[in-house]
Amino acid sequence: MTDLTDPSPWTGPSSDPNDEQFCDVVETATLATAAEYDVVLVGEPYDGAVIGRPGARAGPTALRRELGGTKTHHIERGPVRAVADLGDIEIPAGGVERVQSAVRSMTAEIHATGAVPVFLGGDNSLTFPNAAPLLAHETVGAVSFDAHLDCRAVRDEPTSGTPYRQLHDAGLDALAVVGARHFETSTAYHDYLAEQGGTVLPPASVAGDPAGAVDDALAALGDVDAVYVSLDLDVLSAAAAPGVSAPTPGGLSTRDLFRMLGRIASDDRVAGFEVVECAPPLDAGNRTARVGARAIAHFLSGRGGDR
């Protein structure tokens, strides 16, 4: 049976006693104690289903390292308080379907605690088992920050390009994709998403009004009971996040992304968040892991209020 590994110690670079870093507020938790927290971090070191370049299995370690050294204070919202780390999901050997099944059994237990999981990926194929447990109990919509639609049909096995097709097949009610690029996803998949009633907001519709773009994405989901939020770091400009499986030009700015994540986190329907496709072996100067960690910090700072 798949289990959770014990979290590694969190550390940060600052020795200034006035500097509160995330390493100072992250606490170790278990499934039995997770309900005591609003948010729990969960690592998913896996890239066995990636269509592009592998490397995301090293993502959880790099994201924790960069988040550990990030200060907790948001200028407008104040400091982020206690966050729990459950450790990493043990990934079994075998094909993608076996991995998805094992991960889904564990994420179901995590969702059942009532804490909001923040999954540290890992490739995009795990979006399916991360969000699927929500489908058994509620109407669910997803907001995907991604350069691609990731709704390819499953052929031999699932891939990092199939999670939203799988989720729709399992009962996902609505999907909005923010930041999808022109000339990146084929007509057949745009047509498929349109048939499902999905919404696509390309980068040009975000620039200048990121808060409005988030509001449009949430409005497109209707009155669903739960919202799952996915961040594929390839949604960003390739200069800001080079260490991803499929970097492309024309992406979102980090400033707009951070604003959107803080705002969407304040929606009390949000039942899960993930950061996927952080691939440290492909990175330059730790830029991608650093921006991924800041994305997590902005999401955490947005919990509990209108941002």
C-alpha cells in the first residue's frame, strides 16, 4: 500500500533573528493530525508520464528548499502562519495507471482530513489522482494555469497531456484554463474543451487585469461546490521559468500570476492546489523552483480573505 514518507527538516539561509522564513512556520504533520491545519503540503516526486523533458521528480525537494528560505510576510496581508508538511507520497514502480491508482488512494485520505492539500509535483499526469477524490462527493470545477489544455485522449497509457480528459470522463463539471498559448494545442483538443463547455483565457486576456481574469475563470465554473486549482509552471514566460518540461514563449508574468493565485485562494470553495512540472535538472539558477515557491507563498497568503 502506498504511504507517506517522513518530511525532511526545513531550513533557511537567514541568521537574522527578526527574519521569519517558511522554515520557521512549517510543522510536521501526519494524516491523523492534518485536520488541525488549514493547508498541508504533500510532495509527489514523479515524472514517469511526462510528454516532454523529464526532471519533475526532483521538484518537491527544490520547491521545499526555495520555500524554506522565503520570508513569510506579505506586505498587504501580513505573515503566513502555521503550515503542515505531510512528506512525500511514495510512488510505486510500474506503469502510469498503477501510479495514478496508488496516488489516488493516498490523496483520497488526504482530502478526507478536511485540510486543503498543496501538492508539490511532479508531472501533470498526477493532476488526475490529485483532484479525482473530490468528484465522488461534490460538483467540481478546475482552474488550470497552463500553457496547454492537457485534454488529450488516453491511448496506451495516461500521460502528462491527458489529466483533464480523464477528469471529464470521471465527472468533472467545469474547466477554465488561464494562460493557454496560441499555437500550442491542436484544434481537436480546443474543440473537445469547447464541447465540454470549457473556457480558455489566453495571456493577452490576463495582462492589465489579472484579478478580473481570475474572476472570469471562477465565473465560468458556475456554482460548483468545490474548486481545484492547478499551476503548471510552463504557464509563465520561459525566461522566468526555464526549468519545465515544455517551455514556450509568450507566457504570463510572475507578477500577474502571483496576483491571481492570491485572489483565487480566497475563494472558500478551493479544495486543493498543485504546482507541477518544476524540473530542477532543466533549470537555470534555480529560477523555476524559486518562482514556484513564491507561487505557493502567494497562494498561502491568500487563504482566508478577499484578495
